[in-house]
Amino acid sequence: MAKVDLHNFFQYYDEKNPNHIKGIQWLEDNLPIKYLEDNAEWAEIYRGKKTSATVAPVAVAPAPVPAWEPATPPVAPTASKDDFPAAGLKLIKEFEGCHLAAYPDPLSGNLPITIGWGTTRKQDGSPFKLGDKITQKTADDLLIEQCKKEFLPPLRKIPGWKEMTDGKRGALLSFAYNLGAGFYGSGDFNTITKRLKNKEWDLVPDALYLYRNPGSNVEAGLARRRKAEGEAWKKG
């Protein structure tokens, strides 16, 4: 059985780590009392009052070695097995308004009745009606469910989706939520489709920025959103 190196053990001792605290407590509870006395020989040596010791080995019952965790270097972003991008949810909430009372569609002035972050149907699939109200949690849950059902399936068909980090997936989710789940491959989205198809990932942020309705009264807001999506893409 490997021997514990106490020099390394105490080098990484962290008084805020509950495992470290429990390990030290185990030692205090199980060591013979003579080794815990203030004038114990090892304590005198530790304080510099003695220069040598003839301490006999202590026989104690085997026990799990307390865990210690040296600092680890930061890890570069990698693709997650769960491909729901939290970064996309954050972007959507940043640029979409949330209404907890149902309201008519701004374009038609009537149907579909919308609520929350832009949801038109309840979790059971039935449409919302004017007068309906929901909580903030329900609005957030509906947004996640809508993204999973309506937006992620077509996004997963984009080449390289499985290789993308959360930031890249999030940028595309926000873009799709704003301009349509089926943008990839559509005739109105030739440039971004080409960049994604050819995996020209360095050119994606500039391609996203093209879709901001130049000259319209919404250009400024869309430009901010496209820039935020581009930054999320680049950060990964």
C-alpha cells in the first residue's frame, strides 16, 4: 500500500475544504493521546526546540486517505455532451422581452397570442388566449422547452454542431430564435449557410452581422444582437 507523503499532504491543506477538515479530525480522534499533547516530541521539533526524534511508528487502523486537490490549470472550452447551449439562453433573454400576460402578435394584431419570451403555446400544446398570465418560472421553462422542440432539431443538422462549444451553439440558437429555426440552407441565408457548411468558423461572426436589416428602424438593435452573437461565437 502506498505511503502518504505528509509534506505534500499539508502543502495542499485547505481549511475551507470539508474533506481536508474531516481527514485532520480523523487523525485527532485516532492518534494516541501522547502524540497530541502540546509537549509531544514531534511538536517540539516542529517548533524548532529539538533537532531530532526517536518517535516510534504509530499503529492505527487503516482508513481512507483524506483527499487533497492541487490547483489545476484552466481548461479550454470543449463541446458538451448535453448540447443545449446555456449561452444561447442568455443571449435570447438579453434581447427578447418577457411578458407574463398574454398579448396579440405585434404584426397581425391578433393571432398568435404570445406570452413569456415569445411563446405561443402551453406545455400541453394548446394556444394561449388573451387574459392568460404565467409566472416568471413558467416563462423560463416554456422558453427552454420551445428551444428544445423547435430550434435544436434543425440546428443539430448543421455540419460540425457536435464539435461546437457552448458559445458557438449559443450564438446559432439566438440567431435562429430571432430569424427562424430553418435559416440554415434557406435562400435568404446563403452567406451564413456557406460559412457553416464549409466550417469556415473564423468567418462566422462577420457572416452573422450581415443579417441586421440595414437601413431599417430595427437595424441598431439587430446590430447589437449580431455583435453579441459574434462575440459568443469567438469566445466559445
